[in-house]
Amino acid sequence: MLEQGPTERRILEQSFKMGGRIPAAIQNAPQLFMGLELYLSAWLDLNSCRNSGMSAGPIPWLAIHEYAKELEFDDDQRESLHYHIVAMDRAYFQHRERERERNKGG
């Protein structure tokens, strides 16, 4: 409970007070391995660089490259950053698509 963010902590406190179950989304939250927070932080920072028109597009390659350049990443670090950002973006769009499909049915 102490490792949760403020919103999750409030939800957990209320669950315990009410004798209820911990919500599955909190109970089954994924673990972030040490060192990977760099990539999550970068993805969150780079979200604002998306092209937006009719719908949001992927984070541009150049934005990722410039981010790595600004933080003085070496070639291996820059390659890892590109890999992780693209993978997170893919997961993000898959999640959005599942949400869209779920909302259509309901």
C-alpha cells in the first residue's frame, strides 16, 4: 500500500475501511523492473509530440531521437530508447483499440 500513488492509496484505504476487496486493476498492477522507469518517463514526456489530426498518431521518430540527443544518450542507449518507446506506443494503441471495441458493444 505504501508503494502506491496517492489515488491508489485512497482507493486501498477505502477498500480496507469498508471491508471490501482490493480492485483487480490495483491488485494485478504490473511491476516495473528497475531501470525501466527511464523509458516510461520518456514515453510520458514524448506523448505531447504526437501528431494530432482526426486521431493521435505514433510518437515521431525524430522526437525520440531529439530526446535522446538532449539527454546525451550514446548509440546503444538511443537504440534502446527507440525500441522501448515504439513498444510502449504499440501497447498504447492496442489498449485504445480494445477500449474502443468495448465501448461499441456497451
